[in-house]
Amino acid sequence: MKRDRALAYAAFAIVCIVWGTTYLAIRVAVRTIPPTLLTGARFVSAGLILLAIARLRGDPLPRGKRLLGELLIVGLLMVGMGNFCVAFAEQWVPSGFAALLVATAPFWAALMERLRKDGDRIDARRGFGMLIGFIGVALLVTPGGAGGAFDAHFVTGAVAIQIGSIAWQYGTVRGKYNLHDVPPLMSSAFQMLAGGIAITTLGFAIGEQQRVTITAEGIGALAYLTIFGSVLAYTSFVYALRKIRVTSMSLYAYINPLIAVILGWVILHEQLTWISILAMAIILAGVALVQTPRRRIEHARVAAFRSGSG
């Protein structure tokens, strides 16, 4: 049990670090590969790799209409909408800002949990945290917050990221409670293939292949997203999700933005203003308020259990 827990937190650490770097890679890749085909190529490739690894390990193929349907739904939500919306937005939204907008994930996670029959309730502290967090988002999506990147496309991208975040969190909740009987590698593979094939089909249907430009930079970014962002980090996310609470898992929203903002500023020279820095602080403060109550409750339960069993 302790070993499983340790592996889960190691997987969670991979998610926190690697996904923080993928915003930079996406921003680079969409310069030459349109977002729909970028997302499709990334996840179809990663899904095939994981499927091969899973079969070599002896993992059985999932069977049954209900289970296959659930894998399809989760894949469409998390890959076909969640990941695609970020790639779509980063055509105009700087990578660090995209990560900050995705930092609202804990708010949507809390709302999804609340809607479940036995889900965690949203108390006054959490509600206040969500309120100030969204104030931070609103501050970021202003001419002063976005700096030179602000225009109608930037706002469209910001809205798309929120839609994607909702889809991602809903897929996360469904995956946690409905896919626990599928081995993690096989589950990841089918989710990636479901979402990847669907979004690739859409990309060809709208003619995105005509806008693809082959460059070393674009191919390198795609390869990084496929191997590290998808094969490694996505599978780590699916594994960790089985051992750690949904609300705790969304803590990666603290770390990803910090990594993404620093990389975007240093490598891509993305502009940071005092308003955008203030917005980042407000968003992360909101995330802290949303997360803190659950940790305190869990600590109190552990203390009560230990005192009672002593």
C-alpha cells in the first residue's frame, strides 16, 4: 500500500513538472502545425505507443459496450476538448497566460465534486476562493493584464481554455469513478486514441492539412508533446488519479503556471506586466483557499483516527 502511494505521488510529481513545460511546446508547435491536427497527431501517436506497451505487458483489451463507451466519452472530453482547447487558444494566448487560465482547474474540480451525490461540499472559504480566483482571471483578460497580446483573439482563446477546463475536469471525474477496472496504460491508450482519432478526423474535414508546414522546430515540439507530455505525463496522471483525490490532484495547477510563465518569459520573451503578475498571485491565492479546507479536514480525520486507535 505504501509503495502504491509513493508511486502515485511520484507520478503526480511528473504531471506537475512535465505539464508545466508543455505549454511552451504547444506555443512553438502551433506556429507551423494547426491546433486540431497537432492535438490529433500527438495523441494518436502516443495512444498507439501506449497500446503496444500495454499489450506487451499482458494488459487485456477492455471489453463491453458500457466500458468502451466510457473510455470514448472520457477520451473525447479530456483529449478532444480539454487538450485541444489549450492548443487552439495558444495560437493567440502566450504560453504562460494559457497555463494561468488553466489554473482555474481546482475551481471546476470542486464544482464537479459538489455535483456528485457524496461529493465534497463548497463551504464559505472555498466559495470565496473561487470568487477571487475568477477575479484574477478577469484581471488577466484585460489590456493591462494581457499586455501586447490583448485582442479579440486573445479573449476567444481565454474563453476556449475555460470550456476545455470544464470538459477536462468532467472527464477526470468520470474516469476516476468509472474506469478503475481498466489497467492505467490501457486506459490511457484508449482515451488518447478515442480523442485523437476524433480530433484528427475533424482536422482533415476542415482542411487543416493545407496549413501544415514541416519544420525541425515544429516536429521537435510535436515529438516532445507526444513522448513527454502524453506518453509519460498523461499516463502518470491516469495512474495518480486512482490513488489521490480529484481535488488534490488538481494541485498541479499551482506548479504548472509557474513553470510555464518562467519558460515563456525566458525562452519566448513573453511580456509580463505588473497587472499580469498581480492576476497570477490572485488566481493562485484563490486556488489555495479552495484547496486548504480539504487538507485540514483530512489532517483532522487522521489525528482523530490515531488518537482513537492508540
